[in-house]
Amino acid sequence: MSEEINSRRRFLGTTTAALVAGQIGLLTGASAQTRTPSSAVPATKPGTCTSFGPLKQIDAGPLNVGYAEAGPADGPPVLLLHGWPYDIHTYVDVAPLLAAAGYRVIVPYLRGYGTTRFLSKDTPRNAQQAAVALDAIALMDALKIDKAVVGGCDWGGRTACILAMLWPERCKALVSVSGYLLSNPKVGLQPLPPEAEVQWWYQFYLATDRGRAGYEKYRAEFAKLIWQTASPKWNFDEATFRRSAAAFDNPDHVAISIHNYRWMLQLAAGEAKYDDIEARLSAAPPISVPTITMEGDANGAPHLAPAQYAAKFKGRYEHRTVPGGIGHNLPQEAPQAFAQAIIDVDHFQGIRAMTPGPA
């Protein structure tokens, strides 16, 4: 798998030659999954909720983090992480479902989004994966959360996977949309066939001065195009998009977005203080915490077939493909399925019982 990881995966930096085929693999049950009973999430129409209510702010590491919180303060904590170009509204319908099940749900704006701000103007606007992952650890520390179920999609899925890889003592369980996600800039230098390279147009564009200026000027239009491409069957309305697009008005959003993709293409440097973490990640470490991976059946973003990453999960594991035209932004498009996965993975018990099917 370490040989397959490619930093130019749409949004998250993972691809292989198998990506070209665009096939969604399935995992089939080898035996009955043993778990303690978990509550069934009630049927929920996407878009039922439009707001988290008043947000909170807290200093955490180099940031003053804006975050939504739902559920009882003494409930089991769940940390949900969004991606690019999305925001906390990825989980606007998920959070109340989990809160109703008794969880304390934390949904932060990543660096460069919404009300999250750098505490110092001198801090590098660095979006390499190690920096973003440590932001999550710093937030947990600031909130005095020792261990949480962690879920993520897009950049948030990559960050959640990194927490499970390197800090399993802080990650009770994992739900990752699109599987095992990791950036490897060195592998990302390897060229792909032209039909695959064209899918990275936005990364090549953002690598140029013209691209930076274009994203600065047209960031909302850019984001909407990515939404439409990555979730071709998601009929989101203008109000839904605008709620998220407001998060891109953050003064550091463009710098953070540009740095992430240029760093993955080795066109921008990271910080030396993260070298040890990046070296550990370059080995593509396995994930041992209980995990559910998820994929929408209409994900328009390049992604691996589940059978190709199943072996990276060494603990209790299950993959779920969500039907119904669900695209890349799975938690917002299928909140009931995502919330159910969070609850179920928190109750996993017994042995690993899912094996790879056809890729």
C-alpha cells in the first residue's frame, strides 16, 4: 500500500493506478460481525438542519479554533473533521443525530476556515498533513478530551486516519470516508497516465500564480465546481452552498488551500519541526483502532477500491458502500448512514469479520 499512496488524490492525496479504472470494490462478510447492541439512527432527510446554533471559540496550539458543539457535556466525545472545499456544515445533520444518542459532538473549523484564526501573524500558513493533524490533538487537549471517536471526510478523513495511525491512544475508533487516506509527496512525483492526470487539473492550476489569483478571485465558484464534480448526483441548493461558502472568507483560506496542494507536489516546503511525523507517515503505518470505512456509490472524486486498502486496518474493521447516488461529501449527503457508522464503530466488539471482495 505504501507504494500505492499518491499525494495527488483529489482533495486528500491518495491514488493508485487502479484509480483509473474507477471501480468501487466491495467487502463481503466472512462471518457474523460481533458487536454490542447499538441504537438505530432515525430516518433523516439531508438538509433537515441548517445551523449548529452559536459557535464556541477556544485557544488550541497556534490557533483560536471556532467549533460547534452538540450533545451532553459528559457524553462520549466524537470529533468530526471536514475537508476542502467544505466546512463544518458537512456534519450539520449528523451532529444532532449523535447528540440525541448521548454523544458529545465537536465539529471544528480547520485552519483557514470559518471563525478559526491563527494567534500570531508570524505563524507559517502551513497546511501539510502533520500540522493539520496536530491541530486536532491540540483541540482535544484544550477541551480536556483524552480519547474520542474520530470521523472525517476529505482532508478531515486524512486527518482522522493520521490520528488513528500515530496517536491511537487518543482515538477510540475511526470512521473514514474513502478509506485509508494519507499524502506521500515523494510518491506523488510519479506521473500517471494522461486520463488520470486530467483529474488533478485543480492541483496543477493552484500550483501556478495564475491559479492562486484565480482562487482568490473566484473561490466560491471554484468550490461549487468541485462540489458538482465530486458529487454529481447531489442536488444541493444555493442556500446550502452559501452556508459553507461563507467559511472560505477566512483571511487565511487561500494561503492554506494553496499550501496544502503545493506541499503535496513538493512545490512548497513544510516545516522542519514536522519532519519526524512526516517520516513516520511515509511508511504508511497500519491502523489498529476499530474502524468503519465508507464510500458513496456516486463519488465523483478519484478514490481507491476498498479491497485495495482493507489490509491497512489491523483491528476490528468493516467497509460500507452507501447507495442512492451519494457522492464525495458523504456525511452531508447521507447523514443517517454516517451517524449510524459512528455509533456502530463505538460498539464494535469481537473479531475482524470482513474480508475484501472484488476490486
